[in-house]
Amino acid sequence: MTTAQPLDVQPSPLALLLLGREADAKSERGVDCPGDLPSPSDPDLVERARAAKEKLGDKVFILGHHYQRDEVIQFADVTGDSFKLAKDAAAKPEAEYIVFCGVHFMAESADILTSDDQKVVLPDLAAGCSMADMATAEQVAECWDVLTEAGVAEQVVPVSYMNSSADIKAFTGKHGGTICTSSNAKRALDWAFEQGEKVLFLPDQHLGRNTAVRDMGMSLDDCVLYNPHKPNGGLTVEQLRNAKMILWRGHCSVHGRFSVESVNDVRQRIPGVNVLVHPECKHEVVAAADYVGSTEYIIKALEAAPAGSKWAIGTELNLVRRLANRFAAEDKEVVFLDKTVCFCSTMNRIDLPHLVWTLESLAEGNLVNRIEVDRETEQFAKLALERMLALP
């Protein structure tokens, strides 16, 4: 266990208050806790990025996910969550190049939804997602075999979170399921239970559990956890037959860090604070929070908050920093829920050097780091996405 070191910064309204400076050796893959925020890139690169983007003109459309660094976000034509950005790309058919400043599964979704003439580019191919990687096509196919042998597969409708690979979206489409986001998970589950008696929820156990229990009135006993690393998922036939929600053993490495201790601590430090967390957080954290919602919900909640209010936010650090700076001028205090400085390490792979290299390469006529989903996968993944779009 690491020991907290004394703060060596002076708190200010424009800073995230009361953040620890320690590293955290317990952080899993997908989270970086360096004890400080990532340093900005060489400022000379800003002019190079501007010049390359200007040279490309309408041929390029840059998407910036909310969790990206400020130095990257400044060049985004639109910002948002993964699904909003994919839809924004599809609505821009005149753009030859879609540069997605996010992670791999997001770029795949953009490629699925955009036209064949458009080319989706990811500035760093190593920008993956630990959650999406927790469910592979082979593991999910094996899970379906387990459900078939248990005699329940015909009753099961798969619902996959947007934060999944194209392969998992295609599996979902093939088996009559739909995709969901953190904003419409309840609508997706309502639809799924109209089609069948059970749901296989992939790959984030926490969003599935929180939606089922908190929003739909199920009990924790209605949910079972399928572990792909154990025989039969670690479940008995009886457990599979009794369950309503079969949750995949996956989670977001960033949101999974937040704890009830974090919530209790911030309430002690900041009297009257409102705790607002993402539904990818653990069930006990969601139960202890005041408000729960998607990234877009978090932003809108702070926009509507009264002056003088105090907020502790349980989501990715880059976004929380940006919101803290934005709302300080409106006398709203915004702090990061965890005292340890942690951010999504894969999101932060998209930095200014990678963006500059990408834009300059495209400006010179060199297509780099294209993300292209094969035809069959695209067909079934798009089917699942279209079912989501058709949700009431």
C-alpha cells in the first residue's frame, strides 16, 4: 500500500482541490496514477497542428472525446461521448478523413456508421480500452455455448455497451440484441426484456447491475456474474436458469477506482458537497452518491447547478479538470472524487505529437493509422446499432 505524501501545491478556485500527489502501485492496466497530471506537449506543435488542419480544410473532421487532454480538444471540430461523435462523423459526409481522438472501439464505431468513401483515422493505434478488451469474440462465443448447454440461450437477449469492440457488437447483432450507451441503458434493457426473459450484458458489469437494480427495481440476487476465465463462467446451471441479468465480468479501470471511502472522505472534507458519479462506478459507490449519470448528464448537471454549489465528480480526470476550470468563474466548486491523481492512460496516448503527425501525414497525402472494420462484422454490428437507434 502506498502512503500519501503532503500536498505541495496551493489550492485555488481554478485547480482541482485536495488532490493527493502519490502514485498508486495498485492501479491496473488502463489507469495511470503518476502523482501528477500529464505535462503539456511542446507549444511549437500547436502552430504545426493549426497549419496542417488549415491545409486540409474541409477534407478533415476531428472528433474529440470528453476524456481527451485540453491540448488535443482545442483542435476538435466537435466534442462529446463516443456514440455522439460517431453520429457526428456520419453526419459529415463531405469529410474525407475522420480523425478520432479517442480509443480504438470508438474509431471502429465511426467506421461502421460512416460511408465507404470516408476514412477513419486513430492518431495512436495503441489507444485501446481495457474494458473493451475484457470481452473477446472467442470468450463470448464460448459463453453462448455455456448458455446453450444450460438450456437458456433461447431466452437470452444480448445487450452490449457502446464501449465494446466491433466483434462484440457484431455478436450482439447476430443474436438479436442491441447496443446501449450509459444514457439509454434502461431503454435498451426494457426493450430486451420484451424480447426475452434474460439479458447477457456485455462487457461492463457495473453499468448493467446499476441499471437493473437502481433504475429497474431488480434485486442483486437477480444478477449473476459470468467470469470468462472460469469453467462455465463460474456459474451453475441453476444460477443461469434463475438469473435475469447475466453480467459479464468486465469494468472500466478508471471508474472502478472510486470507492465508498472516496465518497465518505469528500463529504467530510467539503461540507454540503454534491457527489455525482458515472454509472460505470461500482454499485456501492452509485448507492452512496447523490446523483448518477452519463458524461453528458454530468456536464448538463453542472451547467444547471446554482452558483456557490460544490461538486465531487466521479469520472475521468481530464474532463473533471476541464469542468473545474470552466465553472470556477460561476462560483461552482468542482473537485475530483478520488484524492489520487489518476487518468485514463489509453485516452492520454492521443497527445499533440501524435495528432500533429497524423494531420501532417494526411496533408501530405499519406493515409496513416486507418481503422477499417471488415464487411461481415460491420453488417451485424450496424444491425445492433440500428436497433439501438430505433429504441422508443
